[in-house]
Amino acid sequence: MRVELVTNLKRNATDILGDLASDQEPILITHHGKPAAYLIDVSSFEAMRERISLLEGIARGEQAVEAGRVLTHGEAKNRMKRWLG
């Protein structure tokens, strides 16, 4: 992974963003020698958000099962009929 100083980002933002767009490799930005932020391209960020959303849905489903909030196939089918009209 590429690492850039925050001062380099300030001075060379256009070049760094160009590299980011072409390489699609995250860039770690450091400030005073410590990690401060990651730069990632837009498509990678959007894909990551979609994956997180899916994983959150799976986690909610697992919590529902653990809490006993489950339906039989027939109950689910009837609810879907009402919901779909």
C-alpha cells in the first residue's frame, strides 16, 4: 500500500488523485508520522458500502434467529402475499 505525507497530498493532490483513479489502490495519508486517513477511489468506496450493507442485513437476520423471531415457510408466504398485494 502506498503511503503519502499529508504535506505531499497538499502539494500534489492532482497527481495523487490521478494515480488513485488509475491504480485503484488505497493510499494511506500520514500526519506527523501517524496514520491519519485513507484515500480510496469512488468505485471501491461504493462497492465497500454495498458489501457493508449486505453484511449488516445478514447480521440482523442472525440476531432475529437468535432471538426466536422466525417464521415457518407458510407464514412467510402468507405475509408476502399480503405485502405484494
